[in-house]
Amino acid sequence: MSSSAATRRPLGLRLLVNGFTLFWLILAAFPFLWTFWGSFKVELDFFSIADWTNALTGTLTKATHGSSVTGVGYEGAWIQEEFWKAGINTTLVCIFVVMTSLTIGTLGGYALSRSGYRYTFWLLITALIFRAMPPITLVAGYLLPFFEWNLWGHLATTVIVLVAINQPFTLWMLHSFFQSIPKELDESAKVDGCTQFQAFRHVIIPVMWPGVITTGLFSFLLAYNDFAVTSMLLSKDNQTMIPKIASFMGTTQTEGNVMFAVAAVVSATAPLFVLVMFFQRQIVSGLTAGAVKG
């Protein structure tokens, strides 16, 4: 039906829709593609004020390195500045944040969605207010005990704080997904001899899996892209990728290397594209399940 309806559209309308879609895709992809291309140039080419076409031709890059493209930015970031350590730290933080958030969120969201008590609504509202607060104000309250107990600068400390900040968001999303699943499934499982937890594990979770993946991905992105918490709670030796990229830019007292930052930005962004493309079907399915209740 949809394909036949599409063929019945006027040719001009189809060209307009396809042209707009292509234009939107180019517009959306251009910043990343431009940054990716520029990461293989020297700074004077990519940020040329005299002639912007130097970023395309690589005139000064060729004069300096004998080729219009160079991997000096990636070599400097990953080897000289040891950006790979920041990548490992980011991976560890994201894995533990996602695992902890989903474990608490699935159990808590399921319990709240099946609870008939009035305090459930106010508990969710309190969680929403907590999540709406700027993370920087919440981190400030953690600093004093972390310094006193010698916990500042460690990855485990950052994981705990990120879970505390992101848990209300995870709880809300999973609660919404669980509410979209009829309670009759639980009752049918209990009639067949399952306990409440067995019904949750063997019946609800398989149905709910796209929602879990969607929530886990959002939780991953919140931890992966965080700057405020990680920059305040991690020492220089334990930095994750986002604060490490910021350090490449330098300060008024220290000189940075912008091309190291450009190469690191491309390196940090590429895995996100792969992750979203890999889980795109589950994301769409999960968002649809959460949007349709009953």
C-alpha cells in the first residue's frame, strides 16, 4: 500500500521530498565530515584565515610533510599524549555506569510500575526534580567527603556519582516502558507457577528488551559525553576522553595543540556512529514501545 501510494505521488513532489532529505543528510553530516577531513591537515591549513581552500588542498600540509594529508594529529594524540588511556578509562566508566543503572533501573522501574501505593508518583516526581538540577551543583556536594576520604580522582568514584545523577532518568524511562506492558502477563506467569521475580525475569524482560537497550544506550551516551562530572572528579592520570580533549586545547598559561584535539574528537565520535547504527532497530522499537501504552 505504501509503495503504491508513493508511486502515485506527483513526480515534482517526489523530487522535492528526496531533494530535501538529501540536503538534510548532507547538512547533518557536514560538520563531522569536515572535521574528519581536517584532522589529516596541519593547523595552518585547517584554520587558514588567508585562504579557506587550504583546508581542502592541504597546501601547507604538503609543504611540511610531503603529502596533502598527514596522520600527525592522530599520532600526537594517541601516542604522544596517550589518548588511548583516556579511551580505556571512558570504556570502563561507561560499562559500569550502564550495568549499574540498568540493574537498579529495571528492578526499580518494574516495582514502581506494578505498585499500587500513592507514594510511587511522588517518588518519581522527586527523582525528576533531582535529575533536573544542574550536575555541577550536585558534584559540589560530593567533593568534601571525597577529599576527606581520599576518594577523589578515582574512576570508581566517578561511576558512583554518574549513576546517582543519571539514575532518575533511567528509572523514568524504564518505568514508562514497563507501564506499556499489560499486567496480565505477570498474572499469567504466576498462574503457571512463577514467582514475581521469575515472571519478571522470564516473561517481562524478554518483551521489554528493546526498551532496556534504548535506555542503556541513552545512559551510555550520558556517561560517554559527560564533561562537568568527569573533569571535576578525575585526576589528570585518570581522565576520560572528553576532559582529555579539552586539555589538548591548552589554556592562557599553557600552549595546546589544536590538531591533537581535532583528531581526538574524530576518534571519540566515530564509535558513537557505529553504536547507533548497530542498535538502530532496537532503538526505534524501544522508543515505539515506550510511546504506545497498553
